[in-house]
Amino acid sequence: MKEIIYADNSATTVVSEKSLAAMLPCFRDNYGNPSAIYAYGQDAKKLLEDSRRTVAKAIGALNNEIYFTSGGTESDNWAIISACELKNKTGGHIISTAIEHNAVLRTLEKLKGKGYEITLLKPDKNGQITPEQLENAIRKDTVLVSVMMANNVVGTILPIKDLCETAHKHRIVFHTDAVQAAAHIPIDVRSLGVDLLSMSAHKFHGPKGVGALFVKLALKPAAYITGGGQEKGYRSGTENVPGIVGMAAAIEEGVENLQNNTRHLTVLRDKLIEHTLKIPGTCLTGDPDKRLPGHASFVFDGGKNGVHLINMLNEADIYASSGSACSASSTEAPHVLTAMGYDPKIAQSALRISLSHYNTEKEIDTINKKLPLLVAELRQRKGQY
């Protein structure tokens, strides 16, 4: 049997044993509809509300500040659209960044078509946004600021607390896309001060198709999906109880093991970065210090399309990516890197290696051995890489 090294955990993660074990009874035993009043329904309702408490506790929220969704994309869409609907009488200006996930950027494009004005802040070479930049962009009619907590392409962790304080000085709603951050770095919504926060279970060893949106109690969300009145009437549709239970188990496990996982991943990541930077013409992308523990990302001087390298790594049984999973096969340069100032030709050579606590030092040694050889082979085959 082939030994596969999975190193694309920013795209998705394997479901943990704890998450899987929590979900399985929901498919055959506790399969009731949480809205039903008989015992099966009430058993499912208890699982749903216990899971809500677990997810809330993981980020320092109140139980009734958590709304379950189909994933990070829906959570981002709902947060942004909801904030705008609630504040539409006070203005029509939104501030975000040029390095957001497309779940945010394309939602903003849609709102632009409805008359909203959008300001996208440009990051520095490390992918950072400063409170001063935000302060200078704020207008009297600004209704929302949306800045991601950690970037999916380069791993940079942004100063959300400081940015949120800047927005709140002007009484502006603040949303953060924490899809890459939840269960990977400490999150306390009270300390951060955020009004809205998006999460997705499959990024921290939970199942796909389920996520959550935190909405500060003082900020009631606008109804997003109408129907039977689930999720307190704001997001109708029979709840995905197995997925929600799996998400709760996964985030609880991730938070409980956060310190140990961070230590393990930081060692592996730094070893990987140190060896990869020995390849001539290689540049680390993202903040060298303020970055996700398991995230390493690079570009190569004079690079060609990074898909070639990804395919070669695949043939060597190493699964990595060139950037966002949503555009993994694209020949276009990642928008995050071009926004950070990289030449599009260089940005096309992007390589992202994202690790989980299941990765081992032996696997990193294998990557460190094979990657330089593959880059050298590709340069010989296709010219400078």
C-alpha cells in the first residue's frame, strides 16, 4: 500500500476519530428531527443544544450567540449580508481587504452591484493590515468592516483585536472570517471584541457541510433562510444534527489539545521552511512570525505555473496545493499574492504546504528530501521555475 503524505490541511482535514464516533449514532439511533416533540425528536434536540454549548465554549461565546450553517461560505455570506441589512439606513460603505477568501470578496461584489461602495485594504509584503490603514479608510457612512483572522494562502495571522477596536471607536460592526483559525489558534470572542465570526468544521477535523456563525448577543442577525423557523427563526431548514455533533466534538478536541498541537506543528513547520529556503530562488510568503502553526508557503524566483510542481508532488505521493483549494487547478496567480505585491509571474509558482497534528517528522524529512529534487527537475524540464 502506498504511503501518502497529506499536506493540504488548509483545504480540508481528515475527520478525527472522536468526531466520527460522535456522529455515527446520529445516523441510525438518534436520527430524530429536533423540531419533533416526541422522544426521538427531543433526543436530537438535546444533541443539537449540547453541541451549541460546546462550540460556544470553544470560542468564549454564549450558547445563544451560535447559529449553525452549512459551512464557512454560508457563514461569511450571512454575516456580511445580515450586517448590511441591519445597518442599511446608516450608510452604504464596507471595508475589507484584498486578501479575503472569495466567500467574502464575491459577496462584496454582489453588494457593490446593489449600490454599496467597497474599500479593499492592501496588505504589506507579509500580508498584514494595520489599524492605521483601517482608520484612514473609515468614513461616516461605513457600516461594516470584514477582515479575516488568518489567511488561507499564506498563513498570516492578522491583528483582529486591534482592528476591531479601531472599527468600534466609530461604532462600526466588525466581522472576521475565522475559518482557517478556529481550533488552530486561541480564540476568545470577548477578548477580541468581534461582532460576527465565521467557522467551518472541515478545517479542524470535523465533517464537511457544516459550520457556524457567531453573532454577538447585542446584534440580532437578519433572517437568512426562511421556512420552518429553525435556528431561532433566522436560518430555517432541518438541522444537520450528525454534522453539528461532529463539529462540536472536533472543535472541543482541537481546543483541548491546542497547546500540544501548536508545539508539534511549529517544529515541523519551521523544519520544513528552513530546508525549503535552501532551494535557490525560493521565498517564504506570509508573515515569518505571525503565521499559523502548520502553514508554510513559498514562491520560486522566475517561476512558472505552480500546478506543474503540485502534479509532480502528487506523483511522488505528496499532496499539497498552490493556494486556495477553490482555485487549486487555476493557472491564474493567487489574488492574495498579487495583492501583497508579488509579480503575477512569480505568484503563479506558489506552493502551499499545510500540516495537521497527524503529520510526522518522518513525513517532513521525506518532503525535505524530495522537494528540492522535484524543483530542480522541473526547472530543467520547463526552464526556470
